[in-house]
Amino acid sequence: MLSVLLGAIGIVSIIFLAIHVARDLRLLNSASSDNVQWTLSQAEVEFVEFQLHLATLDAADPADIKMLRRDFDIFYSRIRTLSQSSLYADLRKQFEFFDSLTNVERFLDQTVDEIDADDAGLVAALPDMRERADDIRKSVRRMSNSGLNFFARDSDLRRNSVAVTLMQMAFGVTALLVALLLLSLYLGVLNRQNIRRRSEVIEASKRMKVVTSTALDAVIVANAEGYILDFNTAAEQIFGYTAQEALGKELGTMIVPDQYREAHEAGMQRMRDQGERRVVGKGRIKLEAKRKSGDSFPVELAVQSATTSEGEIYIAFLRDISTQVEAERELVMARDRAMAGEKAKTDFLATMSHEIRTPLNGLLGNLTLLSETKLSAKQSRYIKNMDTSGKLLMSHISDVLDITKYDAGKLRLRPIEMDISLLLQDIVDNQSGAASANGTTLEWSWITAPVNWIRADRDRIQHILMNVIGNAVKFTHDGQVVIQVETNQQAGQAPELQITISDSGIGMTEELQKQIFDDFMTGDSSYDREVGGTGLGLGIAQRFVKALGGRIDVASNVGQGSTFSIRFPIEPIDAPDLKIAQRKPVAQASGCAILLVEDNEINRVVAREMLTAAGHLVTEAHNGSEAVEIAQDIRFDLILMDISMPILDGRGATRAIRAGQGMSANTPIVALTANAMAEEQETFLSDGMNDILTKPLVRKDLLTVIAKYVQSNEAQANPPETASAPVATRYLDELRDTLGVDQLQSLLDRYTQEVERTISAFSDPAQRNLPEIAALAHRLAGSSASMGAMEMRAGFLAIETSAKADDQVRTDEWIAGLPAIWARTRPLLQAERRTAPRTRQ
């Protein structure tokens, strides 16, 4: 009711005020209109005064003439006001006023020069001036009347407009008051709702207090000055203070450790002065807190702020994470132990590799020396079998090391320029003997356009393909193994090479397919008994494929064969410019002074025998310290340095020799090591060594590295021999001893058919496609080498070389001479022994 009464009083007051405002506006509007109308009337009055003065002028009286000029100037000024003032802009738009004003201005323009003339001139112009003044009198009158009429009408319109505006204002104010009245009613409703909500907030606050008091995390509320306003039950349990002890106390002194107190107080002061917040609203952070007992412990803290009637407050949520931190610490310790164990495993494998390779070096080296003595055919076969087993053992050691390097993330790729087609052909040639022994055909081809030259890790790709193709050959009898190669490329991605190896062998079960890439997985026991193996090959192949950025898959059915699909990205490159050169045996340096540094007696004997047999002078040292002393006084052509030795190891000895000024300070040093870890081998080179030979030592590798680093002062006494016979009969004897007559005859028959088909194909002009000729000649060169047909091998290599050089004429010449070579070779390829077996001297 009070709000209604107040509204009514407001309405009455506004109506009363509106009436008075309207009246004041009318009075103000009348004064303005009167002033404008007075100006119009005064213009006519001033013209009349000028005209009367003009009629009664005493020409002899200069004062009277001056008064006439004044009257004219006043009238002239009045007319200029009417023609230029903005107050009369709307009036000048009226035709009657504008026409009259134009006539008056014309009169003024005609008269002004006469008025401004001297007295004599003015007196002479008086008659004419009086006549024009009489003529213009009507225009002045009409101008004044039209102006007064216009402003009278305009004043009426203005008054009516103001009255209407005021009435509208009155109605608007009235409506506003009504709205205010309704608003007051609505506010009353809201007030009742606020009362209800206030009670709800109070209840919610009570519930929140129950929640915070039962929360597992400490909840501490503090004001901007850092004094505690609330301290829940969990905070009492965590920090050891009661709520009564904590309330009103400074937060820093209660829970902040002494060593962090200064930083805490600086942060609070910075937040009060500059508003800088480094913790508030930043989520969870970890720091240390202090209990009542003074013990520090880790907590997880989250701080939020809120604005209240008492100012800004800060709510801190703290959780005791002592147990969590301890668990994390134990987890880190467990991780460190695991990493240490992994390193220990790697170190163990490296050590075991060295320890196994060292006696293996002695074993294989002595077998090499033994094979050069006079032996019977049976003894030669036994030694060859022992050598094969030793090399197989070395392969197993390398496989284990490769797995370790991959799993430790240390397997690094070494991409080089390579011919993938040539690699595949070499692998097929290598496996063709085993395939023939199983009665299996082995062939390969491109499905898409060949992409021969790529940049990739040749060693890894060779390892992958040798494992997969070798398995396909081992498990396939009287069947076929087909290798298909193609390239695929999707938009925006690198081209991908896909190699599919399909065989018609025994196949695999679904369960075996899921496990085939696991380490030490060799299938069932029948597989083990039939083909043997450690089961590491496909596991390593899968690791290498992944390292190349690709994948390997298998699909198989029992009794129907298996298909392995290998895919990895490649970088195609242009074929490099190949310099055509004849293949010559590596030159060997003779009569060199070599310092052999080796602590193992057996290895030392093996290396010494190999070196002395090649005509070199060998000086021995049992450890690195002896080597440094000897190298100080004697100049050697080459130093062969073992790595692991007592007193001073090979690395330290190399650094000492290089740092000294002895006779052999600049002599090439080659490491002899059983350590196959690439990372450690790189450190050997950084110590000043020139090259590395991995144990077990192979005569060919040993003599090659000597020839590489030693320039012999003597001419070669015996130049390399060239094959004078079409067939290496000694090699045939070895094959006969190894395979037996029947198996050798089967291989020779297949080789004979293959050669005769190739000669026939070469003689067909329609088959003269140089790339195909080169590929076929390369394959036959490998087969010829396997059978000991050295002259045929040389012929096929010449055809391959000229075909790859796009030399059609030279290719045709070699093809034309191939039948004559075959005619000399064919009679010598006999499975039965025709001469007594040769013994090795």
C-alpha cells in the first residue's frame, strides 16, 4: 500500500510540474518570436525614417547630410541581418518575402555608392534617390508583413508542438510510474524469494561445513592477511593442531616449514601489493608442509580464492602424499634397478661375446691352418663340417647381439646406395644350391616397373631376406619358392617396397602363425629334428623390418605353403655411374714387418701362422704395455692390436703409441676384437685405430686389411694366377665329397639344362632385351661359380657387364662366343671322380 501511495504522489507531482514547464516554454517561445517580429517591424520603421529624412534634407547643412547617411547605414544593416542571419533562413524560403527582400537589396546596392560619395555628389543624386525610395516603399512594406505573418504561423506551430510533447511526456512519466509500481510489487516478490534462498544458503553452508569437516583432505580458509578463518577435521588430523589452536593464527607460522617461511611471506606480500598469484588457481602443486611436531612431509596443494563481504579469502585443499611419494620413490628405484639390470645384461652379452669369440677364434683359425696341411678327402670333409659349425655358432652369437641392440634402442641404420635387384639375385644364387638339393625351384621377378637403385641399409635388408627366403627353402621339398617384388606409393607418402615370398612347403597352423616371430620359436619338435635352428631368425627379421619403418606379415595353411609379405619405405635414387672394370683378385702385400699384440696364446699362434705363411715378419707382444715399449724403438708396417688385455688394454696402448714420438707413432693400427657392439667399435676408431677386424680371424680378411694399409716395397714375386682350365676340378671334388655322386649329378644335370636354355634364349633376336639379358647372365654366373665352371662364369659376367653398360655390340660378341666356352666346359662337368683326389699342401 505504501508503494501505491508513493506512486500516486509521484504521478500528481509530475503532472503539476509538466503544466508549469509547458507554461514556461510558451512564454519563452513568445519572447523569441517577439524579438524576431520586432526586427522585421523595425526594418520598416527605419526605412520610413530614412525616406522622411531624405524628403526634408537641408542640402546646405552638413550635419543633416551626415544624419541621412546614418539613417541609411542603420537600414542597410537591418536588411543585411534579414538576408544573412540563420534566424531568417526559413523565412527567406518564402517567395513573397524573398522577392521583396531582393528588391530592397537591389535598391541598397544602387544607393550605397551615392551615399558614400562626397556631400556634393550626394546632393546631386538626391532627386533620383527620392524617386527610387518612393518606388521601393511598397516592397519594404510587403517584406515586413510577409515576415510577420510567417513568424506568427511558426509560433503557433511551435507552441502546439511543445504542448503535444509535454503531453506525451506526461503520459510517458505516468507509464513509468506505473511500471515502477509494478516493479515495486515484483521486488516484493523477489524479497520473499531472497528470504527463502537465504535460509537455503544457510542450510547449504551447514551441509558444506559437514562435508569439509568429514573430508579426507585438509581444508584451510585464510584471509588476505594470511590468518586462518577455518580449519577442518582432516587438517587437525594431518597437521596435529586443533581448530581452536589454529583459528586466527598466521598460516605461515603454523604449516609452512621454516626453510620456506621467507619465500611464503614474500609471496603473500607480493599478492597483496601487486595482485600477482603464482599458486592461486594454478591447479595441484607439490610442496612440503610442517606438522605441529615440526616434521616436514610432502603435500599436494590446490588454492582457490573467493570474494566475500569481509574481503577476499583463500581456500587451500591439502592432501598428505607421503605414502604416494614413498611408492614413487620405490618405483623409481625399481626402474633404476631394471635399467641397471638391462645394462648389466648388455654388458654380460658383450663380455660373453668376447669370451666366446676368443676361443672360437682359436678354433676356427686352427681349422684354417689345419685345412692347409696334407689331408685325406674324409679329413677335409670333417674339417669343413667343423668350420661350418663354428661359423654357425658365430652367426648365433651375432643374432643374440642384434636382438640386444634392438631392444636397447641402439640399433642404428646405415643407409647406402644399393641395387636391390642385384641383392635379390645374389640371395637367390646363394640359396639355389639348397633349393636344388630339396628338389625345389627358386625364382624371383618384379611385378611393377623395376626400381633397382635405392638408398637403404643393405646389411639389414640382406639379413631379413636371407632369413625369410632361407626358411622358405628349408621347409619346401619338391615344390617351388617364388619371390615377387613391387613398389607402391600413396599421395604424400614415401614409396614403399613390397617383397612377397611364397612357398609350397609344409605351411603353418594358425597358432604357430601368431608365434612365428617370437624369439626361439622354431615350430614343433619335428621341425627341430628336420631343419634345426635357434628360432631367432624371424624374430630378428621382424625387428629389422620395424627398424626400417615397415612391417612383416605371414599367411599360411597347413600343407599348402606360406606367404611372407615384407613392406618398408624406400628412397629411390638414380643409378650411379658404374665404371666397368675387370674383377681382379685383391693384391697382397708381402714381406711386411707386423707387430702382433695379443694376450691369448692360441689366438696369437693362429694369427702368427697366418701371417708368416703369407711371408710377413711377425713380432709378438703379450700386452699393451709391451707393445708401447716395442713400438717406441722399432718401426713396423702394421700393428694388429687386441682390445682386452691385462696391464694395459688395446685402447690405452693405441693412445700411448699415437701420443708418443716413437718409430711407430704413425703406423696403421688395426683392432683385433671379439666385441661386435657397434657403439664400442666406434670408440676404438676414436682412440686412433685405423680399422677393426672382428674375431674369429679369417685369412682373407686379414690379408685384405694388410694390403689395404701396407704399401709393399717389393714387386709381387708371384702375380695372381688366372684360371687356365674351364672347370675348377678341385671344387668339384669338394662338392662330390660333401654331397655324394648322385646328388652332385642331379645338380650338374639341372645346371646343364639351365645353361643350354639360356644359350638358346640368347640366340633368339626377339629376346635381346639388355636388362633381361643382364639379369639372366648374373644368375647364371652365380650358378656357374657354384658348379666350379669358372670359364662359363667369366663369360656370363662379361655379358652382364656389357649389357648393363647398354653396349649391344659387345654383348652380342660375348653371346656369340658362349657356345664355344660351353663346348669346352660341358665334358668336364662329371659327377664321378676321374682323377685321384687332390691333397692340400
